[in-house]
Amino acid sequence: MLWALPLVAVPIIIHLLQRRRYRRVSFSAMEFLLRAVKRTRRRIFLEDILLLSLRTLAILFLILALARPQSEHLPLNLGRSARGEILLLDASMSMEHLSGGQSAFMRARQLGQQRLRTLQASLDDRAAVIRVGLRTERVAAGDPDEVRQVLAEQHQADASEANLTQALRMALTTASTLGPDPARITVTILTDLQANTWNAERGLAEPFAELEALGCKLSILDCGAAQRPNVAVTELQLSTPRLVRGDACDATATLRNFGAQSVQVRAKLLLDGTPIAQQPFTLNPQQTADWSVALAPVEAGARAVEVQITHDDLLADDARAAILEVGEGYRVLVLGEAASEQEAPGVFDAFWRYLALGEWAPLRPESMPIALLHADALRETDLVVLADPGSIPLGVAETLAQFVRTGGGLLLAFGPHTGQEEIQDFLSILQLQGLSVASPIHAEEHPARLEIADPEAPALRFFTDPQWQPLLTEVPFMVYRPLAIDPQGPTPLHLSLRFLQENEKLDAGAALIEWSYQQGRIAFLSAAPISLWNRMEEVPGGTLPFLYDLMFSLAPTPGYPSSYAVGSALALQLKYPPTETQLRDPDGMLVANLSDYQNASAGLQQLTLLDSVPRPGIWQLSAQLLLPDGEELHRQQPLAVVPPPAESDLRVADAATLASFLPPSVQVGNLGQEPRNQSEDQTPTQDWSRLLALLVLFCFVSETLCAWALDRRRSV
């Protein structure tokens, strides 16, 4: 507005023009008037000068008030050096917490607008905004008015964490290139000061120190509410990511009250969007509650499981989802041969007895002599059982290794015909080191029993209940072939069951060893049902669930996780190449049409839908898959995306924590006060506009009163 300063001359011009509009006319009484004027000329001149000064000053002060001058250790900002403002806008999920109808993100945006209004492009002031959310990016830099417009377009925060360390380093680069002297640049962080983000472990000390060394002024403004109650679903776990139709799994949701008051919430479990269970909860401050519901889906396919609670002031964490893959049944190929009529039943006979339970059983077995195995026989197979196979031909070993690499499950059950020598070539192909198979041990007088080495093993989930453990652990083994693991070996083998000598309670070797091999899993079992070796067949109530859970634990997993975290790549592996795909977000909006894929390891196809998934909820993938025979298979696949659980804890970092890594010069404040230095007060910037406006009013009132008084006096 300083361009209007020439208007100050308007009252002077009007005064001069007013004097020129009168004509001189002589008349008889002129002599007396001239004498009177000579006596009062000096007083009238001073009175006119006073009125003219008041009018001129009124216009001058009005123009200066509209220019909004400020002071910063100077009388006025007229002619000051260029300044800069770098705003770090916290866009993490916790910033969406509502208070008084406004989120912390909205308050931060408004405050940023106010700070940018103090800058003037005409004085070469510059500004920048760095958004710290799903991505850390500089969304605007340069002209303060343009930056303020971009800031106004930031509508909401992301459902993600904030990487403040990366943002501060970006601010360091921006301060070096923005234009003004770094000593004239202020870096302001608009945040809610969430304790999970503002702590020493985040590595914030170093970039703060570098900004201080550059000369920048640093301030932090807490835009969060004074009270921050929140209840969240922090976790949803499925006891298994894949099961057979008719089988059951447990969905366990974890609820937590992060507030300081007791609250009542109602939780609801949904399967494919349909509520199937609900439960009220009363949660005390900082209390956690687990809610488990048994699921037994009757329809096959990928099923969306979701837990929702009563909405509160932070909506993003009031729901959590996972995907459960429900199959028609697993195809099992049992390699081995049945015992002749003259022989006692062996391992193959026992497995066939337990697996062949009819058309609707979850396991659908087929059998084949091991010497006849070929790759085509495994094309539609999920699981392979080597039932005491004896010697494994080299070609068969190569085929089985490739089968496991591509995601298949393999169970090698030892018996009287299979030892270290018979499987050595197979172990070499697998590059498995540290596993050895002992000769059979006869302990008829003091039989061995099984002991659970890992209660969390998926193959033993039925026996986590102490009521059922004796069905497995009290079965006597008169003859057994123990396995041994080299603890220093390079292969990470997992021990689930061990033999225990009953008379001395000593470890007699491993009975069940599990191993993840590339995309698939392998189990080595030396506690298989053999009528001449143990009494397992006499306890079908324990043997049947043990073998079935063991087989289920080896089953191929889906080509995608049960849930994705916000910000991760939304990708999955497909068995057949896709010809066309469509992805829709949780609102049903079409996100992308995709057809490109990459060949992943083990012969699978890697389809990346999004490099960084932006929001939680159930996403829907619709794809056409090209089968080997040229036909196309339609696949409808839900994908669950979950928010970061740490963002649900809205507690504020305390002063002692901040002081442990912030430089003393950093100013910290909240919405109720301007940022204050942690060590000493600094002179604040003053706005002179109000004072100038009062001076304008004073001049106008004074001029009016003076003019009125002079008119009355001169008219007398």
C-alpha cells in the first residue's frame, strides 16, 4: 500500500486550489477590512496550517496502517531485509483428532496461514511448506501468497506416521536455497507433539542442531487439543491366514482406551461387510481388552474380516481388517506304497487311513509310488507326504525341491525304511545343513514320550489346551528314530516336538522339525503312527488333529499378507498371469486399470497395484487370470489395509523428553500462547497497524473539532 503515499499531497492541493477560486473585488470599506486582516493574519495562517496538517497526517497514517508495518528490533519494517518462513506441517494420522469440531490439522493449517500473511513478496520475502505424512515432500516454495494458497489446499492429514527427521533435513536444504539470509529464516513445526513421534530414538537431535548452526530460528507449535481421549482397535489377528471350508479359526481383536477417562464402546465383527457378532466393553484409562470370535465360513474364497467400534474423535483407528483365505480343500499327494498282506501296516498305511476320510474332508489325498513322481503330477497339488519312502531318486528330489520353492508344503515322515543315507541326496539339493537322522532306538522297557518344545507352533494349536495335551504327550513310543539339529548350523531349523525318556526325563532327540524353504515349508516327522513302534493309532482323538494341524501348517499361504500397512506397497503374487485388473478404494472409486506384472521367484507373477497405499480399509481387486489351457479365470480379491497402531496413542511429549534432544534456542508453544524460548524470552514482533489506525481516528476527530470551532469563531 505504500504506493499510495503521493495521496498525502491531496489536502495541500485542495487547499491551494481553494485559495485560487476567489477573485479580488475592491469596494469602499476595503480599507477597514485590510486593517483587520493585518491584525489577525498570523493567527489565521497558523489555524489553517493546523487544519492542513491534521488532514495530511490522517491520510498518511491511513496509508501506513493499510500497509501493515511491523517492528522487529526496529521502529518500522520499512526498508527491512528479506525474511523467510519454512512451515513443517505434521500430516500424520494423530493430527486428525477432533476437538471442538476442528482437527489439529485444520488448526495447524490456519496458524500457518496467519504466519504467512506477515510476509510480503514486494520485500523479497519467501516461504515454503513441507508436508510430513505419508510422504515427506515440499509442496510449495517461493512467493508467500502462492505458498499460502497451496497451504489452503491441504485438506486433511494422512493415515500414516510422520518422518520428522527426513522433514528437518529437507528444511535444512530448503533454508540453504530459499533466498533470504538463513539468519532471517524461521523454521516452524506445526504439530501435535505426539510422544511416539517426538522422542530421542527418532534421531531428531542432529538435524535440529544443523538448522541451529545454519542460523535459522526454530519454533515448535503444539496444535493439538488440551484433552485427547481416544479408543482404538490396535490389532486384529487371525489364528491362521488360510483354512478349509468348514474348518474354524479365531479372529482376535485388541481394543485399547488411550484416554484418561473410562469409556463404553460397542465392538462389531463383520464378515464380508455383514455383522456376525457384537460385544459391549467398558474400558478404564489405558486399559486393553481382547475379543475373540470363532469363524467357520461355509463359502470358499478370500473373505474380508473387519472389526469396528463406536466412532470417537479419531475415526481412522476405529476399524481394522484382515483377509482370510477359505479353500475348498487341500490336494494331498502321498508318496509311498501300502504294506503287503504279509507285512504289518507301515507309515503309508497309517497316513492313508487318517487322510482318506471322504469327498467332503478338508484333505483330499491321492497316492503314487515315489519312483513315478513327475512335475505334471504336482501341478494342482498343495501338499506332498513322503511316507517312509526309503531311498529318494535324484530326479524326484529335484522335482520335490522345485515344488517347495514355488510354495508347496512337504512332510517327510520317517520310519524303519528311511534314515540319513536315504535322504542325503535330497538334503544336498535343498542345501540343508545341520540335520541328522539317527538309527531306530528300542526302548520297550522304558518307552519314550513326546514333549512340546514350542507351544506356539501352528501344528500343535489343538494341544495348547492342557485338557487335550495328554492325547499327544502320554502316548508311549517303544521304538523311535530321533532327529538332531546342529544349533550352530547355517539352516534355521525350528524344533516343535522332542522325545523324552520316561525313566530319566532326559531329552532323547527331536521328533518334529519345521523349516521355511523359500516360498514353501517342510516338516520332518519322526513320530509317525507305526503300529509296531508306538501306540498312536490307539489314540485317534489326539493323532487325527495332530496330523491334520500339521498338514494345515504346511499348506501354501496366500500370495498376499492378511493385511497391509498404510504406506506399504500394495502387491500380491498370482499363480497365473493377469490379463486385466481393476483396483477400487474402500469407497468403491476406481483407482487404476493395470495389466503389467513381473515374473517373481518360484514361477509366480508379482502384481504391484500401488507403490504406497494411502488409506486404510478394504480395497477390492478384480482380475482376469490366464490359465495354461488358454481359458480365463475371474478373481475377486479383497485386500485389507490397516493404519499404524502407534498413531492411536495421542499422549504429548513432556518437557523433559523434549529438552533431552532439542537445542536450548528452540521455541516451544501452543495455541494459547506464542512460542517461547526454552531458555529466555525474545522480543516479539509487533504490528503497528492498530496504533496507526488510532492515529488516523485522532487526526480526523481533531480536524473536525478544530474546523467546527474555527468556523464558529470566524463567523462571529
